[in-house]
Amino acid sequence: MTDYTDLKREVWDTDMCSGCGACVGSCPLEALHFRGDDNPVFDGLCSKCSTCYSVCPRTERDAAVKVSRAPENASSIGSYKGRYFARSSDFQIIKRAQGYGVVTSVLKHILDEGVVDAAFVVTSDLFMNTRPMIARDFSDVKKSARVKYIWTPVLSKLREAVLDESVESIAVVGVPCVMQALEMLDQSKLGLYKKKIKLRIGLFCWEIFRHILISEMIHKELQLDIDPRRIWMFDIKKGKLVVELMDSTEYFIPLGTASRYARSGCNFCVDFTSEWSDISVGNAGAPKDFLTVVTRTGLGEGIIQDMIGGGKLVTGEFDESVFALAEVVNKKKKQRIKNFASPVKEKD
Amino acid sequence: MNIGLEAVGLEGCIYCGACFRNCSLNAYSELDGLELKSLVSAVTRITRRGVRSEKDKAIIELLERCTLQGDCDKFCPSLVQPVLRNKIAKSKISEEGGK
């Protein structure tokens, strides 16, 4: 029998927590909370039902599964049905969204077509304070269109979403740890979650940045004092974190430097392309003006094919540059796998 | 009295106590986490096999607070139907003379 104290000992106290929020969003007694700290806190009742432990992708038990899974995928970007270079065909979406509007277009498509009746996304205020939200239509989706790379415990509000009786089927957009947690939920006895979460849209991710460090990073690394309200979005291009302002000015921080401002839990992730998703999307490997789109399930492949067939996505000629991505992923995986040997020591 | 037992979905129960915790009548608010777990466990046992021991008296008293209103069903994360479970448990207690 496990409970939150095991999670605390194994994951929170060793700084392995990815911050996905799955433990918070699945606790049946709503006893776990994020209160501005990096790790969840316990405040409430615990019936030792093991739910929090069973959905965490970073426990000793599950880390072993993930690490053992890694070598067989080491030379690839995970299993897939299809690989595409794609962008939205809607100029208005491209203009407003991030990453050539692929995810925004997919969300619009699945909500319009009734594939799901809600999508779990991340939105932010003018100060780039992010929070999870349930999008029920395209006007909601637009609010999430440019939020990326800032840590948000996406799944922390999941219980609220699945308990909403007006929501029958949900799509979740998130980074690889979020997709891993959804897989853990799928393997658990939490039938209500399994019944409602229908589609996983994963984002490529090397690491995620803590909001509290954004101003510090910009101040220290760029020698600038930028009001967060002037930031249009963050992006990652060619090994650099791009800070784009409202006036289209771009500043670049090498990823190696930016990594110092990432969540420490990211050091224990060996999935960079959201291998546990139905559809995964990212910049890496893609030519100019396109994103790399990888479909991993029949459902994901069907959606992308429908969108291409319906003219909602424009595809570029696929070349094997995506293999260069696989090589980078392979190298990074091998580096990260070493962190599992002695996680506590790694923290020091 | 095994009719309906399959429909309850007891095999999915994680004994979290969310059903009693979220009782719309607030009838179990004084119970802590482990007491909630014990209550679910005992009610599940009674639902499956009937009343077996003197110790069940306390459980029977707690279960008497349940009016089978049904709001707890929607809080179960593992799709068990607590109302149906409680109904069967109450029925078994009644059949066995509420011992």
C-alpha cells in the first residue's frame, strides 16, 4: 500500500517531480495541492488508496519502466504511424498561434467535428502566469494559442474536468511528462478518467522553464529588464530559446544556458517527443515554415489524415531530416538515462 | 441477492472513500481518511457476502445514515456505483435482521 508519503520520499524530495500535476488532479479526496512551490503539498485526508503514486510517471517503480523502455527506442523517436511536416492552412491561426498553428488547428478540428467536446489546454495572463483551462470551443482555444515552455501543472485540474457532467470526452495537450502521466492513468483503475480522456496531443520538449525564473533569466542572460507583459511568446529554434516581444523583436538564449532555469525534474525525463501521445508536434526536425508532426495511434493518424484531406493542414515534402532529430533525441536520452542511476546524488 | 452485484463494479473499487466523503448530506464528514477506507471496505464486504460479525454493528449504524440519494456516484473515480452498492448492502443487512 502506497500513499503520498511514498511519493514525497521518492519523487518530491529528490527533485524528480516533473510537475505534471497528475497526483493533484487524481487524488479522490482532493488532498494534494500546488501552492506556488515546485512540488505538491498535502493538506487534507488520505485514505491510502495509492492513486497519487500509481499515476506518477516518476516513481521508482515507473522510472524503471521508462528507463528500460528507452534503449529499445534509443535510435528512434518512438513508435509512430505517420510522420509529416505540416502547418495550418488558416493564416489567421498562424498569425495568432505558435508553431505555425498546427496544435491550434487540430484543436479547432476536433472540437468542430465533435471528436471531443472539450480540450484541456494551458492559458496565461498578461504576466505569463499560466494555468490549465478547459476549452470548449475555438474562442477558448485561441486563449491558449501561444503558451509554451513555461511550467504549468496541467493535470492538476483534471479531476475538475472529468467530474464535469457536461463533458463526455476530453483531449489533453501537454508535454511528454503529461502524456506519460495520462498513460499511467490509463493503466490504473481510474475508469472515469479512462472513459473521458479520449485524445492525447503531445508537444516536443527538452525541458520546461519555471515562471519565477523568467525575469531572472532574461535579466541575467540578456542583460535586459523586460516587462513580462511585453513578451509575446517563447519558442525554441535551432538550439536556442527565443524570447519574442510584442513588437517582434527576438532575443536568443542558448538552450544550454537556459537549462539552468528549467525544472530540476526535467533532468529525469527520457522522452523528448511525447512518445505516449496520439499525435505529437514540435519544431525539432522540421524545415522552415513547418512543424514535425508524428502520429502514434490510429486515432491520431485518422485525425491528421482528415485534416490534410480537408485542407486544414498544409504538408511539406517529407524528407529524412527527421532522422537528424532522432539522433539528437538518442544522444539526449543516453545522457538523461545516466541520471536514473543515482537520482539523489544527481540532485547534489 | 447477487442480482445487480456485477453492475456495481466492485472490482474497480480503489477504496479511496470519495463516495462517502462527497455525500451530499454530509453524513460522513467526521471520518478521517483511513476510517473512510475502512467503511468502504466493510460495506463492500457486506455487499458481497452479507453481515458476518459483531464488528459490523458500527458499520450498519453508519450505513443507516445513507439515504441512497445518489450524488456520490458521480464522484467515484473508478466507475463503481456506490448507491447500488449501498442499496445491496442495506438489503442484505435487512434480510439478515440487521444483526
